[in-house]
Amino acid sequence: MKKTIKILKKIFISISAVLILTLVLIYIYHSFQLNKEAALLKGEGTWTQIGNKKMNVYSEGSGEDTYVFMPGSGIAAPVYEMKGLYSKFSMENKIAILERAGYGYSDVFHDGRDIDTILEQSRQALIQSGHNPPYILMPHSLSGLEAIYWAQKYPNEVKAIIAIDVGLPQQYATAKMNIGDSLTVRGMGMLTKIGLHRLVPSAAFNPEVIQQSFLTEEEKDRYKAQSYKQVFNEDMVQELLQSYANGKKSMDLPVPKQTPILFLDAIADQYKNSETTKRKKQDYEEFAERLEISDVIEIKGTHSIYLYEPDEIYQLSKKFIQNKVEVNERDT
């Protein structure tokens, strides 16, 4: 028996040593690659000063309205990943890609990611980069929480919201993470610090972006490099961990009735009959009913719908702004 235990201990120690050595080698490789890839990341946009940190805002186009694109959780390189969509809008309008803390060319802020903090940083960054309100906000996924909170706190700054398959405040406020989920999120953050995501590239960036043609080859290299650097950093981890508390903050305020919102509901064929899909649509419709100007439109596709149907999103957004928002402004 003692001999068996002794053998098992040796096996355990050997396996542990191999595992630790492997992780160390992965970390060394990851650090080497980050240093090598740094030459690609020279910055695209305007760096704004928020305290002692820098936040990036990428701008292009001209026109009366400013469309502010707000990436969803974990979209590590928004300037590149969302180009297929925002380039449609910038042909006739000003656009701003708001790379909040931890995203794209912005610094990691390590500040807890309370929604009031996030919102004030966004407002400061836009003003510093030359974009004055009111804005048409274009949030995707988790950033829908910030966009709605923005309209609740500063309704005069938000002309309209084009909500691209967003999460709603009540959805986050009723889905508090359990200990297991929290540990998983924190664990993912730790693993990306080591560099394990390099072994599974699809965990760092969306392969669809590489397969499509809206980026040049150089931009594709930058997209991958930036994704490897930023994905699941501390700010992204904290955004998820704080989503419940941030959702509750929004729920404590009145619904922004006077802010026009177009909900674009992405529905994938394989999930169209699922309870989750039906519940999401119902949540959008119930929220929309409480607004003076709103619409809920289904778009066939997956959650990252901006990659698959940019033309449809552009046309629906343009129609909503012209036929509902601007007509209402003229009438009042």
C-alpha cells in the first residue's frame, strides 16, 4: 500500500511538473509574440485622456448625425471587427467607434467597471475627440446596458438608439452570476494572461472577420494581434462580473420613454424555436411598448449580426431615423 501511494505521488509530481513547465513555455511564447506584434499596433483613432489613462475613439465620415458604435463584451478589436458595418454609415454620416477601457487601442483601466464610471468615460472621450451630442448610439450586446443608461441619465444627448441584439437591464438584473460562473469568468481571465488563448485562436478573435473581405491583409494582421493582446483582460472580466449590479442601477431609473429605440433582434435558424429566443423577443417588445417611438425587427443570423447583415442593418437604421425620428422632430 505504501509503495502504491509512493508511486502515485511520483506520478502526480511528474504530471504537475510537466503542466507547470508547459504553462511557463506558453507564457514565454505569448510574451514574445506580444512584443513582436507590438510593431503592428501603431494606433488608429484619437487618444483621449481620462485621468492618467488613454481611451481611443476612431472617427471617419462627415454629416449632421454622429453614429457612435459601442462594441459588445469581448470584442477586443472593435475598429477592425466592426468595419464592415460602420463603413456603410460613414459614407453619409460621421461615425465614432468608442473603444472603452480594455478594448482596442485603449488602456486597461483596472477601475472596477461600474456603469457610471463607464458612461462618464464615454462622454468625456467623445467630447475630447471632437464629437458633440446628441448622438445616435449603436450598441451591440452588453453595451446596450450602457446605451440605455445613457438615455436614462442624459436624454438630451441621445437622439436615438439602434440596438443590435442587445442585452436589456432587466435581463442582467435577473441573472446574477453564481459562484461557479464567477470563477469561470475569473479563470478565463487568468488563462488569457498566461496566453493559452493562442492555442485556440477562435477564443481570441472571430474567424469570420478574417474570412470576409472588408479588411486589408495588414488590417487582418492588426486585428489578430490586437485580439491576442486585449481579449478577456481585467476590464472585460469586471464588465461581466458587474453586469448584475449595473443592470440593477438602470432598473432603478425610469425607462427613457422619449428616446427612440430600434431593436434589431438577431435570430439564428437553429435557435428560432428555443425558449431563450422567444423570451428575448418578448423582452424587446415589452420594452418597446413603453417608449414613444420604437420598433422591433428580426434579422436572420447569429448574435454577431453586424458581420453577416451590415447592409440590412444600415438600411433599417436609415429608415428608422428618417421615417420615425426625424419626422417626429419636424412635427414637434
